[in-house]
Amino acid sequence: MNTPKTTFKENAMSSPNLPPIPQIPPIPDIPAIPDDQQPAAKKRAWWFWGLIGCAGLLVVGTFVLAVVAAIAIPAIMKAMDNNRQQVTTVNQPVQPPFGQAPQQTPQAGAFPANLTGAGQAVAPTAPTGQAAGQGVSNAWPSDPSGQPINAPAWIPYYPNANGANRLKETVDNRGVRRGGLSFSTADSDQAVIAFYRERLTALGMQGKEWFEQETNSRMYEARSADNSRSLTVGASTISGITIVGFGYRSAN
């Protein structure tokens, strides 16, 4: 006769001579380490911060040129590439900034007053200590590397400018020069634009002023009657420093 088989566990539990199987206690949670007991971050060596400082000086040293390339020059190139309509100032309304209503059409050779961001008209002013056309030299200084800039002779150098850079120039087979210039100044962007508007008007060039909201730049473009000369000026004030960039075309 077959007897039912029993497992080891059943025999152990039914046998009075074997002790009970102990239960495994639960594993306790590991407490989190308080923030004030976290291991301290590894300190940087003194020379590491020295390198950071040197890099910072290099950044500051190239700040002006970088801002011109990023702000003023794109606005200038945009204006030149779009080939804006040549201004005659006769039956040609001047487009004010920020979408304000156009002013009365100016007379031939006349220019309207500047407009502030609030739409208030202000009289154009020459740089501090300079009257328009007085004490102004057209000679541009050398660039930071000591090379002469040799800008077209009809483009005046701003009297209160700090330094100058040639950004680019090409000359085609007809001798037409196209290029860019830049400088910085502590004067306002309105003063810079007013200066070039008055100086270029004295040369018989006709132009107009507008505001590029995308780049926060005040712009002025002027052309000669025969279209042999044109100059686009962009000025943007950042933290009290006005960055000025030029795009020019000169056939003589």
C-alpha cells in the first residue's frame, strides 16, 4: 500500500524535536545624509580662477567689435541689401520710429527734427564742444593694429569717437569701394546721427532716418545726387556706450 509522501518542510513543522524556522526581519530604510553633512565640493586651485580672469579681460577687450558685428552691422547690411529707395526729400515723407504718424513733408534739402523713442521732436545737436562743420577732420586714425584705415575722404570722422576699426572693404574692377567702419563713443546715438546728417547734407547728399526695432539701432542713410556715394550709419547705445557702424559705397 502506497503512503503519501511528505516534504521536508512538513516533517520539520510536524516534528516536536525541531525548533521553529526563524523569520527574516525587514531591512530598515537607510536615512538620508543631511545637507550640512554632505561632502564639501572640491576647491579649485588659484590658477584656475586666474585663467578665468584672463579670459574675461580678453572678452572685455573685444566687446566693442563684437557688439558692432552683432548689432550695428547686420542692420546696416540689411539696409544696403534691401536697396532702399533713393531719397529725394521732395514729396518724400520721412518715416519716424516706432510706427508714429509721418511728419509734414520736408522741403527740398531740409530735414525734420530728430524723434525720440516717445515720439517727441528734438532739435539735432552737434557733439559736445563742436559746432556742425567746425573743428571736424575727415582723417580717420589707424586701427588697433596700427594700420591706417584710409576711409573715403568724404566720410568725416566723429570728433568724440574712441578708436576705429575697418570691418571690411572690397574694390571692384571699376574702382568702386564698398566697406564698413566702426567706432564707439560716450555720446548718444541721436547726437551721432544728427552729426552725420548735418555733415552729409553739407556735401549735397540727401537722406532719411529710421529706427530698426529688431536691433534697437537708430539708422541714417544718405546718397549723392548721382548715386556715386552712399553711406548708411547705424548707432546703438548700450549701458552708456554708443556703438557706431558704417556701410559705404564710394565711386570717387
